[in-house]
Amino acid sequence: MALSNFQAIVSNDLSRNNRFRVLGDATPSGDDTAFLNMLVQTVSLPGMAFNTAMWRDYSVPRKYPYDIAYNDLQITFLDTSNNLITNYYHDWMVGEGEGAIHRRTGFGYMDQYRKDLTIQKLDRKDRITYEVLVRNAYPINIDDISLDSAGTDTLTQVTVTFAYGKWEVIPVLTGELDYT
């Protein structure tokens, strides 16, 4: 790669990890979830790995992939004074009617509590540069919430861990440079 190509890439703007948006489907009851994006502090783009097994065929043993494993997704939110985030995800997990757990029958059907999440990376002008659709996500853990009497005006953070079926990159139309 020529130096001029490298300069064109870097001067175009490097990716910023503090420019993102998280969007979710409306709840099964039709409630809007736009408020969630405003309270997101951190999120990781989902990862993946190949499950492998060792195989020897007349030579050195090699790893061969046989399956794809998806990492759990963690999102950390700021909570409000009326516990909006904590209550929202608690209700999603064990709420009346639409939660994953029903008091009499145990776990419900996954179609009743799975939702799609979209994670978008943004540039400095809030244009989407990368978009991931996380399919069939549902919370599997709400982390402990730490309270501290010695803390001065610290904000409450809630971390929620999600399982999901798979994720996929959504093509974004941009004026990309040709780096060849």
C-alpha cells in the first residue's frame, strides 16, 4: 500500500468507539423502546468463533472448524431514579404475560420474548458506517447493581447480558475509498 493511500484512509477519519446507537424492536405489547438508546453507556459489537477439532491426515495435526459459536452480548445502561432500565429488563425476563418465565408453566415459547436488536456505528456526522442486526435476542442476566454510601452523586449502571440466535452485518451504502 502506498503512503498516499494510507494518508487518504487516515485523513478520511478513523473510527470512533463512542459514536454508536442501539435500537430494539418494540415490545410485544407495542411499547416504544427508543428511550433505551439514550441510556446506553457501553455495548460491544458481537463476536464469533469457530469451534474446532483436531484432525490428523498423514501429516501434522490440524484444527478443522465444525460449528460457529456466538459470544453473549453485554449492554451497560444508566438507570433512572425510578429504575426504568432495571424494571424494563426484569419485566422482559419475568414479567406478567410477555416475560420469559410464566409463574405456572415455567419458561414460555421463545417467540414470545425474543427481539431483534440493531447496533450501529456512527461517524462524526451521525451517519451509519457499520450496522449489525442481532437476531432473536433475549436477556439472560441482569448484573448485580452496586450501591455505595461513600459515593458522591455517582450514577447507577445496569449491565444486561443477552443471548441470541445469530448476528449479521447489514450493508451500509457509503462513499468508500478504493484501497487497492
